[in-house]
Amino acid sequence: MTGSMAALSLLLLLGSLLTMVQSDTKFASKLFSVLHKTSTVRYVVFSPPSIRSALGLAYLGAEGTTAEELKRALSLEGSDKNDMAQRFAHRLAQEHKQYGDDAQFSYANRIYVAERYRLIQAYQELAGKYFNASAENVNFAESTKIHDDINSWVREQTHKQISFLFRSHKHISSDSAAILTNVVYFKASWLKGFHQFQTKAFGFVSIDGQKHSTYTMFQWEFFRYAELPSLKATALEMPYKGTDIVFLIILPLEVQGLYELEEKLSVLDLNEISSQMRREHVQLQIPKLKLEFDVSLQPVLDQLGIKTMFGPNADLSSLAQGRDIKISDMVHKAYLDLNENGTADASAGAPTSWLLSVLLMERPTKQFIVDHPFFFAIKDKQTIFFLGHVTSPY
């Protein structure tokens, strides 16, 4: 009987995890469809599971209409809060167990709540147990101190990859009720690294038609590659060492074709694109880039139906006691450093030998020249860790 109950519990957990994977993909698509249209900067990079975890943390403290909006946007229909929290915790633990030291992906959340509101003890316990997150009371009138504390926490959580979340203490208002902060850290090495001596200046045509010179990495190697005539694009996957995580690039055939491509991608599953790929010998050129992107998520989430959490009708009564508590701001920041070794400060993957590169240059070769705006994702078969696009290197 005990064995049967254990098997049933395992089946229920696996079923709920599958539902969560499907919900993650759906949420990532909805989020990108809004973000890429509203952003005016030269690149966008964000982590859907990281943002989703922060919203899950908010959902733990929400009731009434506020909770229903979050539940609907996160596709959590049929899930109670305890079930949702356990699935988040189990999924994150599985990701860490699966990749070990080869790839490190982690996100951190913290809610800063004005000291006029009394935090609910049960909320703090659940947040710590399932989300490895915390909520703390602060005096927002001490904006310089809060600014420094938040940025110090960000540096610690991202191994100093991200230096600050707020550039100035002026971004913190003494009237704030609560600020939800979310940062993400990712580090991995390419399965086949690039030779640094082959990196050189090369042209890149930005979305406005201007041509820039940017450091570009070169490699002749076998990659999974696909031609996608229905999308007017080509695609390539660069694998990371010791994992099945890949850096997926989808490159429009036309220099100005990114926005048309993204409209089509908004209704596609990226795994469908991956399924069309075949191993090909490719001449690859890709810019060496540092992408640092932060965004206040309130206007973005408003378009996804999450509205009351930020307004006077917010119900966060399971987070804290007190009248009129709301989330005054929710800030997400992501950072990617694409270099010869991998992503972030990863140790070097083994580059293709120089002699082998020369020999491979003589083979019939597909060309994948990333010299104009492109879409990218860091993903495996179950998780989209990052989504983004680059419209200009500078």
C-alpha cells in the first residue's frame, strides 16, 4: 500500500511538472511578444523562468482578484499555492542537479516592504523554503541606504556579474509600499570554444541601417543548422559543454527582417524549430557581445492582465498586514557576456584546433554570418532560460 501511494505521488508530481513546463513555454512566449515591442534599446535579454518565479512569489502573498490575475497569467489554473510552490522548488532543484558545475543557472528574488506593513510570518517561511527568497521591512525614506543594500545583494547573488539594479537612489521613492527585485545568473562554456586570435573587427548593420564595426568571433565547425523558408530565416544551435543547453540563433535572411520574424515566432514553439535542424558543417561568424538589460515590469505585466497588484485595489493580505499595500515596482535584470569561451565568465571550452579549422575550411560549408539583427534563446528541451534579440552591437 505504501509503495502504491509513493508511486501515485510520483506520478502526480511528474504530471504537475509537465504542466509547469507547458506553462513556462506559454508564459515565455507571451512575455516576449510584449517586451520586444515595447523596448526601444538596442537589445533585449530576459529570463522567463526567473520572472515567473518572482511572480510566483507575489502570488504566494496575493488573494482575491490580485491572485486570480497572477494565476491566470502564469497558467496556474487548477493549482493551489502549496502545490505551485513545491513545483517551483522541485523544478529548480532538478535543473541544478542535472547540470551540476557544467552550467550554472540561478535566479534570486527579494521583496522590500515598507516598515509600516507587518510581514506575515507564514509567508516568509514559504518564501524561504520553496523560493530561497526573503521579504524584509525597510524604511524607504532612507533611499540611499536601500539603494546600496539592494545593489550589494545583487552583486552577491550574481557573483559580481551585475553591479547594480538601480543606478541612483532617486529611483526609490519614500512613498513606496513594496519593491519586488529579481536578478538572474548564468554561466556555461561552449562545447567548442573560439580561438581568440581569430576574433577581429567586422561589420554589423543595425536595425536602422547604420553599419558598425564590432569584434566578431569566427569558427568552422559542425553545428545543428536549419533553413527556415516559412520564417525567411536560418537557424543554428551552439551547444554548451556537459549539458543539452544550447544557444539558439534565428537569423532573418533580410537585414531588416527581425520584426517580421518575431511576429511569426510569437506563435511557434522553439522546440519545433530545433526539430528541423540537422548537423551541418558551418562557417560561423557571431559578434562578441555584453548584454545587460533591466526593465521595470509593471507596464509589461499590465498587458498580460496583471493589473491590480500595482494599484490601490491590490490584495496582498497574505504577504503583510496593513491597508493599501501594493507592489510599487517590480524590476528584472539580466546579463549575458558572449565571448570566445562561452557565456559569462565561463572557463574555456576546448576550441577546435587551428589546423583542423583550416582543413574544415576546405569542406563544403553552410554560411551563418551574424552581421545584422537576430533573435536568440538559451534553452534545452524543457526550459527557455533566456530570450532576446540584438538590433545593434552599440
